[in-house]
Amino acid sequence: MLQVKMFAASNGDAFLLKDENPDGFAVLIDGGFASTFRNEIRSELVAMGREGRALDLVIATHIDADHISGLIKFFGENGSAKAPRIVKVEQVWHNSLRSIPTHPNRTSRALSDDDARLLDDICRRGFALSNESSRPDEEIGARQGSSLASLLLKGGYGWNESVGRRAIDTSVGEFALGPGARITVLGPKPERLGELRDRWIAELQRYGLIGNVLEGERFDDAFEFLSATDKASMRTAFAEIGHSQSSEKSLGEAYVPDDSVNNGSSIAVSIETPTSNMLFLGDSWAQDIEEAIEKRAHEGFPLVFDAIKISHHGSMRNTSCRLLGLIDSAIYLISTNGAKHGHPDLPVLREIVDRPSAFVRHLHFSYSTPESQQLAIYKSKSGAAFVVHENSNGWIRFGTE
């Protein structure tokens, strides 16, 4: 049996997936904010370390403060891979600038003084704080040498080693994850990472970058800090559709595809064992996941999962009717406190439960939100049975014995 814990991560994501067998695998996917690690994740990893268990894989799905800040806090405390203070980590998946294919204008000559000052200023901003924390020690910035890229390098962690330290994208396929288990990469598409790189370079030029030096630790750090502030995904749809109005529409009427390059770069995976399977979608674009699943459907790839982590905190820009027409599950995970952007969106939740089903669907929310409360009293149009679980931060077991 597998079990997953959805940590209370404010408006972010943080999940720990473990095989109940002590010799089985364990995967940490995202870390929420620094406060998420301190208040929620740390004790679980300390217990694993004391039991002699390791994290077989840590996945930073993409560079956004509500996903990556807690991982930075973790690796900062954990120290080196050879002598971990908390728990051993076998491998890390993280797409930083150095893993994204080289830009044709990249050069190795020295930075100009002006460009160096610009990069240092970006790094000094650090990552955004959780909206529920104002503690000075929660700030994540390069002043502490604490981009995830720099911590992984300094700590000697196995970083994207399964693919020769290149990018984790759909071209890499699947990998073994413990006895009888495998992990399949469903996103991002390689071109999404190129789009992220190009947007970042354009943003640097807007800030005043004048040279074409695009490598080195300064660039790795600045890439993370500047990329993590990208919130372009909120601009397009909500200019035309007010959130309160869209909540009354069907998903088919309200869905407008996400255009955030950060979200498009998100790592999405399926994890399968002989007795269970799970889909983690990060903040991925619905259209990219649709394409990935359709390509694999004829190969025996599952369409009904034991658990699905819904993309981008239940945003109606990242889940489409077409995607929900391809996949289903008895367990859905929605991670957000609803404090930012109004997630989750009711059109997504209603579309999930309105579909006919022979099994009972269980929707687990990391917090109680107005949307989860409304769903709890909603009647499925098809009559399909479902149960709403709020503040669902304990272990959720699934699969067969």
C-alpha cells in the first residue's frame, strides 16, 4: 500500500509519498514555503531519518516560491548529501538554468560590473514570504547563498543524475523507483523550458542587462529568484472573467488555458507500483498533460488512478473538460488555503463530481475554503457519489494490499 501526506502549505504545494513497507520508496514533491518546512515537513523527515529511511527522490516541480522555498529551507538544514543532518536524499529533480538547453548567445566571458550589480540586486530580493508569516528568518535570499541550485551543488546531491544532469522533461521517459515501481515524466515539454529561459533573458534585458553572459552561479541564483516572482498566469483570463462571475459558469465556459511560462515548465509525473498508481500534476498546463496521456494511452498507460493531485491548486486555467474526460480517480488532492487567486475554482470541482462514476470520489482539501464548503452541499448532476474532506493533512492510504 502507498500513503500520501498533503501538508498544510498555505497557498502552496508539499506532498510526501511513501510505501508503507519500510524497505519501500519515499518521494517528497515540493516543499511549500519555508514556514511549511518548519511547521509541517521537518518532523516527518526527522522521523524518517531516525528510522533509517531515505528519500529516494525529491522533486522541485518548478521555480515558484510557494513550491520551492520549503525545499531550500530543507536542503539548507540537511547539509551535505554524504553527511545529512535530517535524512538521506538519493536524488533530486530540479530544472535550473544550468539544466536547460544552452541559449545560442551564451558565452563564458567575464561579467561586466553593471551586469554583476544587476544580478546581485535580483538575488538580494530573495523569494516571497508566505502570506501567513512575517518572521525575518523565513526570508529566502541569495545573501545566505540559498538558491536551490547553489545548495544542491554545495551539498553534493545527486541532481538530475538519472538523465545525466540535463533537464527533466517528457523526452526522458520513465525510470525505476524502487522494486517494481516506476515514475513516468508527463511534463514539461522540452520547448516549455526553452520558453522559460527566453522569457527570463528578456526580463533581465528589461531590467537593464547589457551583455550576453548567461552562465555561472550568479545566473543560476538570479534565474530562480526572478522566475519565482512570475505571476503572468493571472493576467489573461481574469481580465475578461471576474472570479465571482466565473464561479457560476461551467468549466467548459470558464476554461481559458494557462499562459504562465513558469507553470508550463512544471514537472508532472505518474508513479506506478504493482498495486497502485498516482498522478502528480504540479502546476502544469492542461493541454500538455492531455497530449502526454493521449500519446501513452495505447501503451497501457492508466487512465484511472488511485489518486490525482489536481494541477495549480484547482485553477480553472489548468484543468480542462478534455483532461477530465481522459482521467479519473477515487481520490483527488487539492492543495491551497484559498488566500491568493481564489483557488480552487468551483467550475473545476463541479466538473470532477458531475461526471458519472461507479465508485465514490473523495476530494481532499488541505484547508477548508469557501469553495470546499460549497462543494460539500452540492449535488452531482449525474448523481455520482462523492465525499469532501477538509483540512485533510493526515496520511491518506490507497492501492490494494
